[in-house]
Amino acid sequence: MFNHLLSLLIWLPIVGAVPVLLAGSARPNAARWLALLFMVLTFVVSLFLLPQYDSARGGMQLVESQLWIASLNVHYALAADGISVALILLTTIVGILVVVGAWEVIQTRTHQYMAAMLVLEGLMIGVFCATDALLFYVFFEAMLIPMFILIGVWGGPRRVYATLKFFIYTFLGSIFMLIALLYLYHKAGTFDLRTLASLPLTFTEQAWIFFAFLLAFAIKVPMVPVHTWLPDAHVEAPTGGSVVLAAVMLKVGTYGMLRFILPIVPDAGAHYTWLVVVLSLVAIVYIGYVALVQDDMKKLVAYSSVAHMGFVTLGIFIAFMLARGLGDVDSARLGMQGAMVQMISHGFVSGAMFTCIGVMYDRLHTRLIKDYGGLINVMPWFGFFYVLFAMANCGLPGTSGFVGEFMVVLASFKANPWIALFAAFTLIIGAGYTLWMVKRVLWGEIHNPHVAEMKDINGRETFVLLAFAALTVALGVWPEPLVRLMDSSVTQLVQQLAIHKI
């Protein structure tokens, strides 16, 4: 089994979607239990990655490779490093919580919803361990299909508009990535990522490839100014779709930057670092102000995701500035580690925030802040979790939201104090929009009679929120196991930054 552990992780949930579909609409409970069974099995299999992966050695391990398309020299090639392992574990944990969270919420076409979630999980895991560029592209594009269905079928009133916008944006960026990959294949005769990383390229070639990759992955993150699809997609998506989109799918963009931009076009990446840093700071500061004026809770949290993911892109590219420009490898490593921790933390915190909004929506069928008020009086346990996740979203010390952002700000200060100042400013803005939302939703007098009739969270909802809370606090108090898991892989990535291809 260990020889094909990654393949098992990819195909177990995808194959599991078949019996879930066969359960049919007449047996929704059977579909739910089967989906939960396959999600739990996938999570259990993912736990075997921890003893099998040697974090001290780092690098790509658990390698699988089979010739896939002989005429094109394309391989079904898989491997995982510490970053991949962390993201796969994040994916399998979120998968279980999404199925449990949707247990009573999804009443129509339950079997199709659960099957789409299983297929989506398998494809996301495939992205995180594909080491053949064409295989990566297949998984990268195939993810659009189940998410397109989730938003388009179970979404809100404007779901068709939102899902088409999401599809067009992502597909457009992917076309540029495909063109870049075809050019690299023409030069190297293979799609193997290690071979592409060692391929000599002129600066002009690197520049064109850099912008092709950047556009594809920036849309997925999303970065300013190609972020406008995200708020619409979140607002219209069902709660489970929003959780998966925020917690896992956005990470595909930053993961792609690590696998393609850093090793393949390091000179262009170093030259255009200023552009990504500026766009990241715009996301952190400007989008925070945009979040302040939102009246829809989902849209507010969606914009906050853009701001928080700005920290991830800042940490990745500040490493270029530190390693290349200043020769400070230790600080570059710190910035990259902060970006990786922030990726995992944002998965837990954003997933929890969207789950909380879903809990309220299931009871009152509105996401508008003005329709609430005084909720703490009738839902005290829910209020406890909501405040905890809001504090994590603000970056409060002791929660996971603080750790990654602090590491990125510290590395940014080594590169340029002004960058650190703008980056740290998000802590104030984040506290502004998050705590103001909490104040208007939880505190004060109840002015909506329907709020007075709302019931506190049940056992199923408590399980989901408690799991998110435990992960958020554990990572905030003791981030060392996660940092150690990814440390060798991060160190090797930083060393790649110093390689000149010109």
C-alpha cells in the first residue's frame, strides 16, 4: 500500500463517489453515510503520510511514476514533500467537516452533492502531489467541474452568474499556463517538473513564462486585480462549497507558484518581485477597507480571504528579495515558512468563519448583518465559537491567525521596514471589519423577532465548530510540528531562489 499511497489518496474518494451516486435521490441517508465513510477512510490513509515521510530529509518522497502517454513522454508521476503532506492533511480534514456540516442542510440531490465533494477532494489531492506538469494541469482544470456543479446547482439566486464568472476567470488564466507549458515541453521534450527546473532559459523566455504562470495562479489565489470572481462565488455557493473553496482551493494558486515560478523561472521571479509585493500589499490594505463596507457577512469574509492570502504571496516573494537581493537566506526561510503556515491557518480559520455564517443562514435564511443583533442572547455556545474564530481572523496571539502573519511581517522588516509597516497595518484593519461584524451580529438588543426564535447549535454543528476551534488553537499555541514538517522542503525552495539560469 505504501508504494502507492498517493494514488490511493487521489482515487479512493473519486472511486467512492460511484456508490454514493448509485445510492440515488431515494436514499439520501445512504449517500451521506457512504460519503462520510470514504472521507474518513481518505483521512485515515492520509495519516500514514506522517510516518512514511521523512521530514528531516525533505524533498520529494513517496515517488510514483508510470508512463502515461508514450508518444508525448508524459508520465503519471506523483511525489510529496512536507508542504504537500501538510496541504493533503488539510484537504482530508476539511472534507470530513464539510460532509458532516452538510448532513441536514442539503436536502435536494444529496447523493450528487456528496459525490461532487468526493471527486473534488481527490482532484485537489492530485494537484498537491503531481510532479508531471501536464498531469498537474489536468488535475488543476478538472477541479473546476465539481466546484462549477456545486455552485451552479446548490447555490443562491445568482448562482449561474457566479459559477460562470468563476469558470471563465479560472479557465482564462489556465490557457496562458498551458501555452507556457507547451513552450517548455518544446524546449525540454518532457513535462517532468525536475527537468523543467533545470532547463536553461534566457531572461526574455523567463519573463514571458513568468507572467503566464503568474496570471494563472494569481486568479486562483486570487490576487488583486483578478479577485472579483471570489466574493460572487462565495456569496452564491452553498456553505460546504464556500468552506472548500476558501480552505483548500485558494491554496492551489500559491502552491502552483512554489512548484512552477520559483524553480523554473527564478531570474524573472526575482526581477519582478516588486510587482507581486506591491499587489500583495494592495490586497492586504485596500481589500481590508473594501471588507469594512460590506453588509453581507459572506462577502465580508470573502474579501478578508483575499487580504489574508496576500500575506501568503508576500511571504513567498519577499523570500526572493531577501535571498537574491540581500543574501539573507535565514530571513528568506522565515518568510517562506510564514507563508506556508498562513496557508494552513487560513484554511482552518476561513473554513470556520464560513461554517459559522452557514449556521446562521440555515436558521434565518439571510446573510445580511443588519438582520441580526443580540444573537448571543439566544445562541451563547455559537457566540463563543464565533468570537474565537473572529479573533483568529484578526490575528490574535494564541490563535493560528497570528503565527504565519507574524513570521511574514518579521521577514518583511528584514527586507524593508516600510513593507513590514504596510503588512502589519492589516492587523488593525482586520480587527476593524471583523470585530465590527461581531458587534453588530452578536451584541446589543434583539430587534428582529425571528432572531429571538433561533436555537443554539446542535451536536453535529458543535462537532464541526469544535474541530475547527481545536485546530485553530493548537496551531496557534504549538506551531512547531507543522513548521518542522515543512522546514526541510522550505529550505530547499529557498536554496532554489539563489540559482541563476542566465
